[in-house]
Amino acid sequence: MAVSAVITFRVRDGRLNEQLENLREVKRMVERAGGSFRVHRQLFGAQMNSIVAVSEYRDWAGFAKIRADKEFLQFVEKVRGSANPAADFLGGDLYEDVQI
């Protein structure tokens, strides 16, 4: 079953390009691990103007591959540890496809 990880960010004023560059780096690593990666801007709803990053994997093994990638983990820690990040983390969700 496919697995999707969804992360929502509020970009800080004037920092959109920096956040998109961070997400390009994540995309490169996700695709290298066999997943796909998309970025959306919420136009209407509870988190209007937020940036939503969605990574999708064929199965749990694909998700586990990126979560074990040392370069990915180091990059995430670098971004999380920044004293002045380009965006604030609003939330994360993990979804599994349901067959109907």
C-alpha cells in the first residue's frame, strides 16, 4: 500500500525562495529513494498561504528507505536546528492508501 507523508509549513516573510530551495533538496533525496515529491500552496482553508510538502512512496519499505538515509536525516536536523529558519513547522501527517 502506498504511503504519503504530508508536512505543512508557514513561510516566514520574505523567505519563500529559501524554503523552496530547502524543499528542492528534500525532493532530490526523496526521488533518489524511489519516492515522489510535490509542493502545494494552500489557497483556501485553515492554513491559508501555507506550503504543504507531500512525499509519496509505493509502500512502507520505500518510506523506511528515506527515513534511514543519512544525508536526509542530517539535512532535516540542520534545518530543524536553525536559529532563524525560513519557515515554521505547522504539522505533519502520515497516510496509508485504503483500497476500496
